[in-house]
Amino acid sequence: MIAVMLGLIAAVCWGGADVLARHTGRALGAQGTLLAMTAAGMVGLGLWIVLFEHRLPGWPSLWTIGTALLANTAMLMFYEAMRRGPVSLVSPLVGAYPAWLVLINLLQGLWPGWLVLAAMILTMIGMTLVAHHAPHEDEAEATAIPPRRGLVTALAVVSSLVFALTLLVGQQAAIRDGETTMLWWGRVVGILTMALVVISTPRPKNPSPGKVAIACSQGLLDTIGLCALYAAGRGLDGALATVASSAFGVVTIVLARLLYGERITTGQAVGIAAVTGGVVALAGLG
């Protein structure tokens, strides 16, 4: 029961951070938002390591650096998609990343079993429904950024794939460096990478301190979610927490409906249910 509660805490934290990306992304840009998030996350994870693990982060391996670069690429595309399109389109597509892991295993000749394959197919069908039945441009929320469903869908799908690759590389990094050290250095690399991106690209002239504070809160929510998930431990408790945390996409969509009044079409509702069911099944079967 405690493991499930920790997983639900992670889902609420991640869902809250994701839905805030619509607000901060349009004010600070995807790059600025991610820069503030990674800075806050680095501080939060650093405190976790010092206060609860009673040590300092070790030096990273190349696997950790690679994981960090992949993670920041995925997050940058994710927040750019959230900035441009409806949450109800972006969140389910990005949250379907476990299906890519199954597909990658298939390409490597690893047979996952019929149940896992069925869950992957269900997830892919759900992704197709979510993208196909997203509100058209004239039905979308009026913003300064003209919505382009094709671009938003592409950003979300590629982000989902890169997230899956991040997990594969991150598994090797965690073995060599430890999970919290890997995540902390991921924030450090993220700060350096996003700082270069922010400097070299157009950005808001006078970003509001309030918007920066909200972006930092996203980083803290992300960190709290990660800490809650790792606090559940490994084995059965870790698996239960992972299954519960996979509900973050549903949390994001519900919050977007409540905060932004986003309309969810019937076809999207069916697709969201399929993606959610498929992802939960993949987490449980995996």
C-alpha cells in the first residue's frame, strides 16, 4: 500500500509539473523553462543526496553524460510540444514511451511475450487515436502560437522515442554511477546545455520573476516525484510504485481540463484510455 501511495505521489507531481509547462513554456520558451527546472532539480537532488544518503555526488561516467544529453533533448522537445499544442494531444503521446522499449527489444530479437506485445499494440492504437482525433486548428485554444497539429504530434512522438532511449542508456549509467548521482549530473549537464541554447536563441526580453518561480517549482515537483519513486525501493514494491506512477498522463490531462478548459474529443478519450491501459499493462508485465 505504501509503495502504491509513493507511486501516486510521483504521478501527481509529474502531472502537475507537465501541465504547468503550458503556462511557463509560452512565457519563457521551452529552453528557459527547462533551464529553470534543471537548476531547481539540481539543488533539490543535491540536498537529497547530502541529507538522506550522507554523501557527495561522484564523478559521472560517459553513460551518465549520454543519458543526460538524451534526457534534455527529450524534455526540450516535450516542452516545445506543450508550448505549441493541447495537453490532451501531447501528454498521452509522450507518456507512451514504454511501448518504444518493447519495440526496441523486438528489433534486438528479444521476444517479450504475447501479453506484452498486446499491451504495446494497444498503446500504439491509442497514440494513433489521440493524434487523429485531436481538436482541429479552429477548435483549439486561441494563443499567440498558431497550433500545427502535425508539428506538435511529431515533436511528441520523437520525444517519446528519445525518452525510451534515455531509459535504455540510463540503465547502464545507474549500474556504474548509482541512480541519484546519474540524475544529479543529468541536471548539471542540463543546465550547461540549456544555458548555451538560451544564449544562442531568441528569448523573452524581460522574463517575469513569477514565471521563473513557477518553472523552478516544476523542477522541484519533478525531483519530489523521482525521490518518491526511488523511496519505494526495488523488487515488488518498486514495480507497484512504477505502475502507479504511470498515471501521470491522466493527471496531466485532468488538470489541463480543469485549469485551461481544454476540450477532449470522444475519439481522444478512447485513445487516452487505450494508452493509459497499455502503459499500465506494460509497467506491470515488465
